[in-house]
Amino acid sequence: MIGLSFAVASFPHLAKSHAENAHDNFYHTAHTVTEKIFFWSLPASVVFFIFRTQIIYILLGSYKFTYAHAKVTGAALGIFVLSLATQGILYVLVRMYYAVGNTKQPLIVNGTSSLILIALVYLGYAATTQAPGVVLALTNLFGISGLPHAGLIVLPLAYTIAGYINVALMYSSIKKHFPRYSARSIVSHGVDVIGAGILLAVVLYGGLQLSYVYLPSVISAKTELARVLTVGLVGGVLWAIVLIFSKNKHIMPIMKKIRLVK
């Protein structure tokens, strides 16, 4: 959702820059949009990953959909969101090709990635019976070992791995046709974003564990919502403070608009 919105909004600017042979504007737009996708996708991934079980239980929890079901479904959600940023960046890379009228190359890359995804899904499904040790280690990692249908998380894992491969293949192709587009420059401008994301993950995880000590231990949609809002608010404020002190170029305009900084 985040990546697609930014990518669609950037497409007219990319197409116009190409038509006017404004190469500097073309690359500037591509880099800026990629940075914004990374800026918003990283904290979103952290939030959804840490609160994966709580979010599922709040939305779907009932007398039939138990907390155990929420843990398994939440594990799948957590694996899916690990590819949130890469999938968003993929949308931008594809729009760069579309902006110059090249629709063939994205089709080839995405087609190849789809075949890889099918193969990974098959391998993942086979692992549930042929390699139970691998599946057990994976379910233990997410704390869902022994729960019904826990082994099915190999399927979202296959999707996530295929997503990373897709972005890697697309980026390799992009470098041949758009040599000035560089992930290195994007990462160098996103050090503070990564640092704030790590802090957010630590605060949310620690706060969530403490909430089960100090907040009501009764599992219900209301208590889980209270945990998410309380811990999420603290983590979100600290995340914003770190980025404000580092004068992050993406958050400062927002803070100025709501008059939190000058």
C-alpha cells in the first residue's frame, strides 16, 4: 500500500522528465520516492511484525478464532511484512521502465520471479513432510510449534524470499538501463532511519513483554488493543524524537507543518 501509492504518484514525474530529457530530474524523483518508501515501510514493518499476533486477534478474534489461531496467522503476517519495503521499491523500479516506454523488461523479470516463487512454494510444501526439522525450527522461532497448521508458514516464507529475489533481479536489470540509479546512495541517506527502526523494534518488543506483566493478563480484543495503543504510542514518540534530533529530511517537513519544530 505504501510503495504502490508513492510509485503511482511518481510515475507522471518520471514520464515527464524522460520526455523532456531531464535526466537529473528523472533520477532525483526515482531516488526521492525510493527513500520515502523506505522511510515509511521500515517502521510499518516493525510495528506489524512485533504486534502481529495482537493485530490479528483484534481484527479476527472470537470464540471460534482463538488466540492460538491468531498466533499462527500472525506468524504468517510477520513473515509477509518482512518484504514490505522491498515490494514497495519494486513498484518504483517497474515504473522507471514504464516511464521510458519499456514494458518488456519488467515482464521478463517478474515472469522469472513468478517461476521462482512457484518452485519455492513447492519446496516449502514438500518441506512440511520431507524436512520436518526445518519446519520445526521455523515454528519454534515464531513460538507456534505444536499449534494446528503451524507448518503452513513456509508458504509466506517462500513468497517473501521470492520477493527479495524479484527485487534483486529487477535492480540488476535497472543498473544496466539506468546506471545512475543507486541503492548505495539511498542506504547512505537512510542510516538514521535504520537506527530509529532498530530502536523502535527494541522499544515495542520490550514494552509488549512488560505489558503482559503490568496490564491485565486476560486475553481479549480490548486488552490487546490497549497493549498495542499504549506500547505503540511510546515507541512511535521515541522513533519520531530520534529522527527529529537527526534532522531527517523526510520527517522535518511534517513536524514543521504541525508546528512541533521551527
